[in-house]
Amino acid sequence: MKKAIILLSGGVDSTTTLAIAKNQGFACYALSFDYGQRHKIELEFAREIAVEFDVVEHKIAKIDLRIFGGSALTAEIEVPKNAPQSEEIPITYVPARNTIFLSYALAYGEVVGAFDIFIGANAVDYSNYPDCRENFLQAYEKMANLATAASQNERASFKIRAPLLKMSKAEIIKTGIALGIDYSKTHSCYDPIIITDGKIIACGKCDSCQFRLKGFREAGL
Amino acid sequence: MKKAIILLSGGVDSTTTLAIAKNQGFACYALSFDYGQRHKIELEFAREIAVEFDVVEHKIAKIDLRIFGGSALTAEIEVPKNAPQSEEIPITYVPARNTIFLSYALAYGEVVGAFDIFIGANAVDYSNYPDCRENFLQAYEKMANLATAASQNERASFKIRAPLLKMSKAEIIKTGIALGIDYSKTHSCYDPIIITDGKIIACGKCDSCQFRLKGFREAGL
């Protein structure tokens, strides 16, 4: 059974990506990050999803991106609400986040012998983050195959797989439902309200909530 | 004054790299990592070097590469002593380490507006680590310029600078001495013995010690 690393945030996209990798027959190693994100609650969702999908292993890497700041997700900057979608990269962009996440996935893959790295990047219903685009992922893959001992010694080659890249949010959701995902167990909101009894209320207004709602609406759900 | 990020471990190479960047007129932002390395003591040296070179800021990112293991520097694997140099990549190789370090430098650079990233990579007197070679660094630079918002919005371009890449260890040391470095204040050993009164004894036998000793010998010191 071929092994794969799956970047798992606990949201719609990464959960669907995990389901796809699983469906393709990979032995899945999930990797999440406790990076100082304001919606750290997503990790609770990621934990349950990892169990539900019976991954071989789930690692949560504790890395502190707050030391740099520069984003509404890691610094004391307000998350924009009901913002119109534009060509601009919003303040929720976290500097070099996917580059950092993929680099950990590369390390993890090298250690366990997993050469397929799955990421839920999407360049259709997304916030224009540069590190979700195809040319970035291709350049990353090229670099990865020069970066590691594994790619040299074992003559294996790393593949960065982004199966959702060209799907709309609605297509992603339909795909996931066909694969048996219960999306009520995923979390998307950047700025959730945590109620004392453990209940979570999504704000419904941040970009991530908006894409999620749009996706379910367009999927007719 | 142009800003630069300098990856600073506290060893001969990164200290020399910092001195070179400073000499080239950059405002230097130093970045070190507490990554679970067995020779964590190097961070004490990095701290003092950063002060001595009057950097604008010195950040130590706490990241745990022990969760993956797979290296003599981050797992319970013995550091090889008096090993002959060969074409093989030794067990002190840390999976994807420079990829991870450069990714943090990229995030840091994006936040402070530093587009020059200095790394003390050397491909002459080195342990064959793939992530110290020129083709890796070039591929990294290409990827970096697709990864970030900064490289798009400000039309600036990241440069990965490795001024030591083609120097022998002796040349590096001579360069550093000409720039005023006191190398007794640097640390190279992978497996140091810490004496209770704060004194440190380098093992003298790991690859890193051997390259250091060879360098000083060949520099006639």
C-alpha cells in the first residue's frame, strides 16, 4: 500500500482531500498544525476526522507563526467580515503558510517513506492566496525533489497532489458527499465564537464561511 | 538600507554569512531555530553573535522536528564519530531541514519586507546534504517567488543568497577573520559535552567538528 501525507486542517477542502486519497488506496498519514491560529478549534475537528478516516497516524506539529505576525489569523488584526471578493490578497493570508506546511509534510514524508503529499489547495472559490495556485505547487514539487536525501537515495520522486485545485466549492462538496463525508463534522470559520458548553458558532461572514455557504448553496444543500 | 534575513545557527558558516551580509550594507534580521537539536547549546552562541553584530532583531523560532525524528540530531540515534567522508548522506542529515528553515525565513522576510535571504550553505567541505547544493537553492528561490503575496504586490523578488557556497572551510575562515570574527565565540559540534560550570567541550570527532578542525588547519591557524 502506497503511503501519502495529507495536510489536514479540519475544513471542507482538506477533509475532502483526505477522503480522495483514502479512496485512491493510499495509506494516509495526516498532518495538522497548531500554528497560533485564532481558529485553533479546527484542530479538534481534524482530530476526529483523522479517527473517522482511520489514518495510520495523525501528527499535530506545534509551530508558532505568531512570532512573525502579519496576518489576521495569527496577529491582533480583525478578520474582515462580508468583504466583497476581489483580486486583492486579503489580510487573512498568512505569510508563506503553505510553503511552511508543505516543508513539514516533506520532512514527515521523508521519514515515513511517503512520496505523495496531498494538499487541499483550490484556485477557483478561494481567497487569491498565491500559495494555492498551480504554478506555486509545481515549483514546490520541483524544489522538493532536490531537497531531500530520500529523493536521491531511493530514486523515488515526491508528488504534490492537489486534487481539488480546479474544482468549485460546490463540486468539492458533491465529491465529498459521494465519498461519505459528513460535513457537519468539519470546520471552516476563521473567527468562531466558542460557547461555554463547548458549542461553536461560525461567524458566517468571514471569507472562509462565505465560500463554505456559497458551496453548499450551489451544491443545492 | 536594504533588509536581509540571515539564518543563524551560531556556527562558523552562518556567523561568517552574517558578517558578509553586514559588510554588504544590509540591515540584518537574524533567525535561529530551537528545533529539538541535540546541540541546542548552539543557540546561546547565536544569541551572543547576534548582539555582537548588532542585528536589528533576532528571532528564535521554536519548532519541533523531533516529532518526525529520522536524524541523529533530533532522535535517539548516535552521532557518528571519526567517520570517513564519503558520497553518502550521513545520519546527521535532518529531513527537509533547510527547506523548513528557508520557509520560515520567507515568512519572516515577507512580514518585515526583507527580500534577501542569506544562508550559510556550503557545497565544498560539507556532509553531502542535498539541501546545501546550488540546484536546490535555485529551485527554492524560484518557488519562493511564486509563494508569497509580497513578491506579487510589491513586485519585489526574493533572492536566496549563499555567499559561502563554493568556498572551502579554510577560505570561509579566512574571510571571516578579515571581517573581524572571533571564531572562539562560535559553536560547531553536533554532540557537545556540557560541563556543570557552563563550559562546553566539543567532541572533536563528529563531521561538523572535523570540518571545523580541517578548516582551521588549512587556514594555517
